[in-house]
Amino acid sequence: MTFFHEIGHSMNADHDDAAEFKNRKKECNPSDEEGGSYLMFPTGTEGLLPNNRAYSHCSLDTISYVLKEKKFIFIFISQLLDIQLIYS
């Protein structure tokens, strides 16, 4: 899970308890009764709760934005490496 947490950071995702998400606490940083913390929580988990192996909507919003904004980089690299990408 640490690997996927760090991949999130490489896609500009912040921790789910970051100040920018304070108005989305229930969505980004739920209690154990609500499924537990997500992958981008600042401390590790045992991975036993449903949310522990998923990105929160807050993280996905950030990652999606980065992928849309940087799509040209992936296309350029794929052309350099002659890799065929499927994208919309």
C-alpha cells in the first residue's frame, strides 16, 4: 500500500487530512465505522478496512486533474517510445 500511496504523491495527491480538504472530511477522511482511511492518509494502516486500499474522491480529483492537464506529456513520451496509448 505504501507503493500506491507514493504513486499518489507523484501524481500531486496530498494527504487526505490536508487543509485543502477540511470541508470534505467525511468524504476524504472517514472514520473506521465509515470504512476507514484511504490510501493517501498520512500514516499507514494494516489494510483491513474497505477504504484502506482505495484512493479517496479528494485524491482522485487531484490525480484526474493532473492526468488531464499533463496528457500531452504521456502522448509525447508514448510517441517517442513507440507505445500505443488508449485515451479519450
